Amino acid sequence: MNPKQTPRLSRKTAVIVLLAYSLLSVLMTWPMAAQLNTHLFGRGSDAWSHFWVFWWVKDGLLNGHTPYFTELLYHPSGIPLYTQNIAWINIAIWLGLQLFVTELAAYNITFMAVYALNAFSMFLLIYVLLRQRPLSQRPFALDSLPFAAFLGGLIYGFWPYILRHSFHPNLSLTASIPLAMLALYRLIRYKRWRDASIAGLLIGLIGITRWQLLVMALFIIIPFVLYHLYQERQTVGWALMGKLAAANGIALLLMLPLLIPVANYQMNRPFPEDIFLDEQEGAQTDLAAYLLPSHTHPLWGDAVKPAYEGMPESFNYTPFIGFMTLFLAVLGTAKGWRFSRFHLFLAGLLLLLALGPVLQINGTLFPTVPMPYTLISSFSLVRLLRKTDRLNVLLGIPLSTLAAAGGMVLLANKQRWQRWAIFFALSVLILFEYTMFPFPTQDARVPIWYTEVLAKAGEETAVIELPLQPRGADKQHMYYQTAHRHPIAGGHISRIPREAYRFINSSDLLRSLEETGIVGAEITAVSDELHQLADAGFVYLLLDKREIDGAYQDSVQAWITIEPVYEDEDIIVYSTQPKAGKDFVITQMLTADIGLIRAAFTPQSLPQAGTIHIDARWGGTTAVSQQLQSCYALVDENKVVVQENCTPFSISQWEKDTVINSDTALPISPYLLAGKYELRSSLQTAVGESIGGSASLGFVNIAAKSRLFDAPLPETVLNAHWPVGVNLLGYEKAVTGDEVRLTLYWQAGKRPSTDLVLFVHLIDEAGNIAAQYDAMPLANSYPLTWWETGEWVTDKIALSLATLPSGCYHLIAGWYDGSTGERMVVQTEHDKTVDGAILLGEVSIEE
């Protein structure tokens, strides 16, 4: 049929439709329009990093630097940006809007415009497809064509999956795909060079928008082209194939300036395999989620949230089709099968692929069900998609076309007022199902320290913001950087190269925080760590309170010792070049140069043989070029030192403004008399020479340890002796169930001077050890050197018999040196020794 016999789309109608979609975009993203200069579009953390990319590209255009490398992230080495998703088309729109509004407002309007552009492009495609189908494939009255096409555009423009990607600019802008399909359709139908050129430009724009988007678009464009070539098979010739090839050539030429540097980097980068981040399993669409309304809906959102349990990807990016959309699509398919069958095939293909390699239904995986995606999952281009559910971006194209056909059926042959009423009702129902209210936005406020202090700092000023890596904080720090313009140690880009972490891994402090979330106990030289950061250009170390838990914050604050240069409800800022008297104060000088910033110890009361833990923070005002050690002494009431312990500092010399932490354990002698002692701190040289004075840390109460000096009455009496001063005067033995229980009664004939290991072994008839117990007394809790002369110690031991075969076993006990394994010789009045041990009888195990 001659297309001139059917109604053409007038410019006036096109303008009205575009304006209507724009107004609906404002409505569907409310309250964004009222927050253009205060909030950021979307609520995902990627919004922060994408704003940074927009800003970085603009900065490059103004200052002449490449967009593919930055020294502002991962300072001091910087990082390449070839793998970053640079939203070139969105950026172009953003730059144009800045002629009229601020950067932030332009960014937000760009996202709002995306939905209108997507809707309008789909409207144009559907209008042409429905208008130019032969009558045999189009049993619909054309008087309803603009209304039906508008409904189709409405569905695609506010497709829930794309709405949920509100913080991904170059994944939500898909308008070029329907437009490219439209140009290809017109090229195949009319075979004009003009359409070939337009198709090539639009395909090129898909790739420039996002390389992954072009890969996804192939799943719909290739079947679309093949189908329409088949439809026009009688007129297809080499001339048309040449024009199709030319369209692809134009697309390639358009993409090459951006593709060449990216491809060159990928071919020459270390670890090129890092380009692939396979998340195919676990990032697939749950089949049930297509019929599960969005949890962001203002009415039923909270009610459906529990239903999303077990399907995190579908929770994050809702693939909901919509019941009204589904109804219209089914109606359009049933009433216009010859037209709709291909679009139904496309919808089925995309849906099956979006389900990924493992079928998931309502949170349950069905790994035995064969899935079509597995046939293509190993291809490199497919692996670039990273997540299979992203194909839902395109699912709206065939479904909105089918729904438009259904709308044409409902609206056909109606009076004007009826058509408008039905059209309005369908539009409201579709939008109501797709509503996200309030639309997610984020407070774009930048902490005042960034704008009032850091932004005015010298050009060489860099800052480390903690935490470095949790996705969210690192991206928000990038957003702050657009306000202060100074380098930071972290950041986030797509496919971060391994070498980006070179500096972070070179710092013990940063590596410890990166790996464990707390500062390692072995990192004691505070000023050395901070000076390493300062030498790399970092002037400030910042804690972002909003992004770290209490343990992380407490660990850093406790370790760093110095006072912050700034603090508010959001952040804490420290200098990496602390100065004595400014950033820290020495409260007790022990020499003219070194003293205590602060010190604390626990516990204040403890028994003999206990341990005092001392947390001391030392500071130095000037350089001291010698190795020193910190000493802690207990002083009695007569000012006599009764016990002292010295530990070398972890630094070989003291620089100016040194800050160092020491965490020292002071074990209390088990023989120290009970009483009250003063704990004092002092300094010594490496050879033990005291220097300077001493400082009092407080008083310690030592309680006498409970000891037993009354002889017990063992069941079996022995008289075995070991030269170290230990006597075994008896024991009790009982076989109960699957174990033998042994109670040993020891007495110290004198104070033992050496710690030994007690062993109790079961020996089989061949002389092999069948079961054993090896430990210092009382399960390693009461070593020999703590025993007092005449003290009785009762040790209870159990040996398992559960796995032993039947037979007769010898039970022996003794002592050995834990460092050499050499057994101590036992002396006894009777011949009851076996291999240097005392024989404690036999144990029989019966079948």
C-alpha cells in the first residue's frame, strides 16, 4: 500500500507528543523538578561517579587534557579511564543545558529528558511500523494510530527497569536504538542512501552512548533487520546490501575516534582479562519478578518487599512488565497475529536471555533446566555485558509495540470522546503501575570543609578519605572532588586496574584498613605512617563518619593519637604533618625532647601472675638519633623497684614531631608480694642506660594468688620426683564410657625455674602412642614457674578412647622441654617407669 494513503505524522503532532512526554517525565520523577539545584538524580552510588565523569570531560574540554587519564583519582600514580563508562551523548546534552542552568540542574534535567527521548523515539518507531504494515497484517483502524503509538511510547519511556537505572546515564538513554531500528526499516523498505546514512549515524550513537549498549542492541537489531529483509525479499538486491554495509561503515567511522584508544589500551594493558567481570550467575532476572510490582510504589511497595526475598538483582532493578501492559500486549497479539508474531518472538528471546544461565523462580534456582543463555555465555562480547538482567533494557521495545497494537484494537472505531476517555484511562493505569513516588534523589550537599578549606588550599594539596573502597563512599568522594578539585587516594571507575592500588598497598596503614577495616596492632609509628602519606602529597587524612562503622572510626581515632584539625557531624580531618604543641601535646616530659602524650593501663587490680596492659602514646619535639626503649616498673611504698620490663621502640631514631604508640604487656611475677604499687614509666638506651626522668601512670593493687598447701588424699599413692622440683604424690583413674579420666596430684618441692610440658600418653602393645595429652599444667593456664614451694596442684585430664581398637594399653605421664622435646628423667622408689615416664597402670578396651 502506498504510505501516502495513510495518515502521516505531522510536525505539530510530533511536537505535542514530545512536550507531553516531557511533562510526564517531570511528573514521574517528582520531586526532582523541585530539587534541581539541591539534589542529585537517582539514589544509587553510581550517580556520584557519573557526575564526576561529566565534570571531568567538561574540564578536559576547557583545559585541554585527555578524558582517558586522571591524576585526581588514585593519587599519586593516577588511573586510566579507558574502561570507564563515559556517557558521551548525555554529556553533550548536559553541556548544552548549562547555557541556561547550573551544572547540577543541567545534570538532573538531562536524566529527566532521557525518559522523554526514549518515549518519543519509541512513539516514532511504533507509529511507522503500525502505519506501514499491509492491511493483511494490520486489522486495526488507523484513526487510533497516534493514540496507540503514544501508549507504546509511554510504556517504553517509563519502563520500570530503566526507571530503576536512574543513576546510570548511558544505560537509561536508549532512544537511539528504536530510532536506529526505524532508520533501518525505512532503508530496507525504500532503499534510499539518506536512510542508510541516518541508520549508520544512529547505530554509531548507540556505541558512543555505551559499548555494552551496542552489544545488547545487536540482540534486537540483527533479528529485526533479518525479519524485514525477509518481508521485502522480492525487492532485496545487492544495491540494498551495499547500503546496509555502508550504514555499518558509517557507524564504525563515527565510533572509531573513541573506540581506537579504548581498544589500544585493552590490547596493551597488563592483565587484559580484567575487562571481564562475569556476574552472569546471581545477576540474572527472577522469572516471577516480571509479574511482581515494584517495591518502590507508594501504595503497595512495602507490601511486596517480602516477595523479593531471594532475588536481590530483581529487587535492585525491577523488571516488572505491568499488568495493563501485559493485557494490551496479549490483546494486540491475539487480534493482530500476523503483525505481532515477530515482536512476540523478540520479546521471548530477550526475556529468555535475561533469565541468565540458571533459571530462578521466586528466589529458587533450577540448575537442571537448560537455558538458552548458556549457548552464548562464553563469547567475549556477551561476557562484556557483566549482568544478564541488563537485557531487560530492550525488552520494553517489543512489548511496547505489542501493547500499542492492543491499544489500537481498544481505541479503534470509537467516537472521539470515547477514544479520548479510553486513551486517558489506559495512560493513567500504565503510569500508575509504573510510579515510583517519591522518585529517588540524593542530597547533593557538599560538606562545608571541602568548599571553605580544601577548595582554597594550594594546588599540591591531596587528601585521603577513609574509607577508601566501599562502593558508595569512594564515589561520593569523587563528587566532592568536583567542588574542591584536589587529588584523592581512592575513587571508583569501571574495571579498576590492579596497578591502581599500588600506593595503597605500599602503606601499612592504608593496606591494613583496606583489608581488615581496623588499624593493625603492629603499626605503631604514627608519624612515620603519616609522613609517608605527606611525602606523596597528601596533606589531610579524612574520616567520613557517614560511611564507616563505629569499630572502624574508633580504631583510627585511637591509633592516630593527634587531634583533628577539623570535625563536624559528617567528617573528621587530620593533618599528615602533625606538629608538637599544635596537633599533639606532650603532657609528661621524660627528657628534654621526648615524653608521654598520654598513657593508660588495665586492670588497676589483679592477682599475682596476672598481666598489666599499658597503652602509651609517646611524642618527640626534636630529632634524637639513637635507639631507645620504653620501661615500665612497679615501685613499692619504699620507692624500691620490685619489677621492671623494657621494650624497644619500633623506630631506630626519633625525628622532629614524632608520634609513636606502644602497647606493652607487663607480666606480674607470681611471687610478688600482695600490696599496692606505683606504675612508673621511663626511658633507656638500647644498652640499658637510663635517661631522663620517670612519669607516674597510677597505682596497681596486687592480690595474693590462691594457693593450696594442704595435702590431698589421692586414691593411688606414688612417690615420683623430677629434678626440676616437681613431685607426683598420687593419682586417681577412672574409665567412663569412651574416655579415661585422670586426676594428678602434684607438689612443688621447690620453686621450679623452668617451664615444662606435661604429657599423658596411652601406649599400645607395640609401643606406639594411641592417645595423648600434651600441655602445661591446668590446660596451659598455670606454668611450673608460677608454683610456690610446698604448693599442691591438682590437674584433671581426659583421654578419648572412642577410636581405639580393643586391647591393653599402658598409661604413662611425665615432663619434657617444649623447645627440644627432651624428656625429664623421673625418679621413683619402685620400678614403675616406662621410657622416662611414670607408669600409671593399664587401660583395657574390650570389644
